[in-house]
Amino acid sequence: MYPIYFLYHIIQLIYTALTRLKKSEQWAVDYLRLLEQKYDGHFNARIIQKVAKFQSIQLHFIANTFSGLFNRKNNQSEIESNLDYFLMTVLYDALIDEEKVSEVHLNDLFYHTSTATPSNFNERVLVAIHLKLLDKVNDQNEYWKVIESVHLAQKDSFSQFDDNTSIEQIVEITKRKGGFSLLMCRHYLIDPPHASIDTCWYQLGALIQMTNDLFDTYKDGLSNINTFATKMNSIAAIEGLYIAQKQLFYQSINDLPVNRKTKVIFAIKTAIIPAFGDIAIQQLSKLQDHNGQLPNLKQVERAKLIIDMEQPINQLKLISFAYKNGKRWM
């Protein structure tokens, strides 16, 4: 029965990727253009591209998958909240990266939003979107707890620029940063809250962050960022950590308050995410020596670290790994 389920739902995912992602991206661009008119300014082109792309991916492959636990898809209000979330986080990250805003002013924008005084277009939009999302969530107390956890993880992540930070600290920060960031999105859905579903959001977010780190070894090396993928020199150890996080995610699926068929469908629809990490680990394994040791990835040429997902062979690998990941849960 599993092969039939997998084939049916993986075809649905491929169809979505081919027909709906671009439409959602264009809708997002139009939405952002309206915000430009409303708040009298212009977004950087990179911000528009990033927000449009990632909100579309998350909507179709994550948000709709979670609402699918309740046999439905995101409504228009939830779709807008998903986009607003990405816009808020991208604008917030941009303010930090520019290093032109004091910590006091940044805290005012986020923690004292109703009385904050934005000084430019991006800040005006950030404040408006933050207030809009706050007004939408059903449980502001729980929402603020998650926001606090995200901000603490972001603050702690600066230690990843320090070569003395231990691998245990890096992994713990990585999981919190990804887990709590994705958990924020649960609050934008109308589905009833449940501790087991929250855990699933968190574990998937942690897995996504670890997957990103596996894919971004070249970029992180250039930026001197230490991740579990760049700091460890054993491919077996890297794979072991990744498999351990997979298992935590699979266990969270098992604990979902839904019937087995719904769990299987959920597992299949999310199996594509760790498949990207599996491909990255396979790519890194080509660099190991006869003792299973990796070279300093900061000294490895770009062509050996970058993975071209446009290549048919990598797309086939993605489906193959996704099949194994979904089946492993059963």
C-alpha cells in the first residue's frame, strides 16, 4: 500500500511545484507592490525575490501539509499571514545585517511596537506587519514565548562565528533557531492547538535548519560560520546527527493526534525535506579520505560543494531518498 500512497502524493507534489509555486510567487510580488504603495516606499529587489519564493514553498509544502491534518488547506487569511511572516523575518534580518540600527531601537520596533517610531520605509512595514500578525493570533502569550525563543536563538547564533564554540552548542543553537522559527507559523493557522502538533512543527523546523546547513557549506565557509556540517570532519558523525534529528521528527509524526492513514500521508508529504539533506551528505561523502575524514570545507572549491538540483540525476535521487524517508517512518 505504501508505494501507491507514495506515488500518488509525490505526483501531487511535483504537480504543485510545476503549476502553483510560480503563481503563488507572482501573487506575493503583487501583494508586496501594494504594500509599497500603502507605506510609500520600495523594497529591495532581493527582499521581494526572497519573500516571494520562500513563502510559496512553505505554503504549499509545509503550511498546507499541517492544515491537511484537519482535512483542509490554508484559507486566504492564513496565506497572507504566511507571507507576512516571511516579510517580517526578512526585514528584521536585513536590519540586523545592515548593523545601522541600535539594539534599543530594534527592541522598540519588536517589543514596544505600538509606541515605536519607525525611521524608514522598511521599519514602517515591519511595525505594521508585526502588529497585524499579533492581532491575528489566538494566543498572544504563547506566541510571545515563541518569539522570545527565536530571538534568543538568533542572539546565541552569533557564537557560531567563534571557532571555540563546541559542536554540542552549535547543534543545540541550530535546532532552537530552526525549531522555534517554524513553530511561529503554527500560530497563524486556525486549527486547534495541540502539544503534539507543536512538537512536530518544532522538530521539522530543526530538521529544515540542519538541512539548510548541509546545503550551505560553501556559503557558510565563506562567511566563517561554524555549523555542524562545516565544523565536524567525520562524515559518519555528520550523518549520525542528521539521522538522530530525523528520528525525532518521525517520532513526532507518530505522536500526532490523527489516524494512521493521515500520519502516513503527512510523512510522505514531508519526506522530501530530509531528502535534500541526504543528497548533501552523499555529496560530502565524496570528499572523505580512506579513514572517513573530511577536509577543511573552507578550503574546498565551490564546484565540489554546490549541488545543482536542476540536474535530472539529482531530482531522481531526491525522489529516491524521499521514498526511503517516508517508508522509514512506517
